[in-house]
Amino acid sequence: MSARRRRLAVAGAAVLGPLLIWLVTDPVLGHRLQITDGEQTLDLGVVPVVAVALLAALAGWGLLAALERFAARRARAVWTASAVAVLAVSFLPLTGDMDGGTRTALALMHLAVAAVLIPGLRGNGSGAAAPAVGDRGAAAVGRREG
């Protein structure tokens, strides 16, 4: 599978996670996800959940692609650190005015997206871990043994 197709599948899976959490929380358990901002209450339906997850997936993919193009040696390390920082910052709005069920569901959605995107986009496309830059690996071992 090409890296592009694998990353597209990862982006799709990153959208499925929060969608499933929303399906369990809202329609199945009957807990409406709502955020209150002063006098205004925002209902979080399926469209915002899917849109935000898709936006996060595409932004992560785009950043990683840019880093691979312009900073290839450290792209995965920089991207991973950036993704973890974005995940941490994404929890800040969860301190706003919302009930515990909504806060829990949103936190789980954030974690679901990160749990798919961080390892999924970081991979090298072959299913194996990417070798570190400068790692001589098996080629060096083979030269020493031969």
C-alpha cells in the first residue's frame, strides 16, 4: 500500500473514532453534547464532530508532508512532538462551561483522534517502524559478519 493510501486510511480511521463515541453518547445513551458560552448553547451534532476530526487529520497530514519535504531528517520527531503538543492544548477548551458527560465524551474524542493519527501518520508505509536517520541497521551488521 502506498504511503498516500495508508495515510488516507489513517485519516478516515481518525474520523471514525470520534464518530463512534458521538454515536454511543448522543443517540444510544441519550446524552446531548452541549457547550454553553455565556447565554448561547451549542449542540454538538454529527457534522461538527466529523468536520473537526477530518480537519485535524488533514492538518496533521499536511504538516507531516511539509516537514518531510523541508526537514526530512527530523520530520517524524518534530511532527510527533507537535502532535502531542496540539493534543495537550486541545484539552484547554474542555475547562469551559459544560457538564461532565460532555467533557468526558469530548476528551475521549480528542484521545481517539490522537491515538489513530500519531502512530498512523508517523509510520513509514510498510507497517514496520521507520529507521532512524543515520541508523545503519542490518546493512552494517551484514558488512561486519561478511
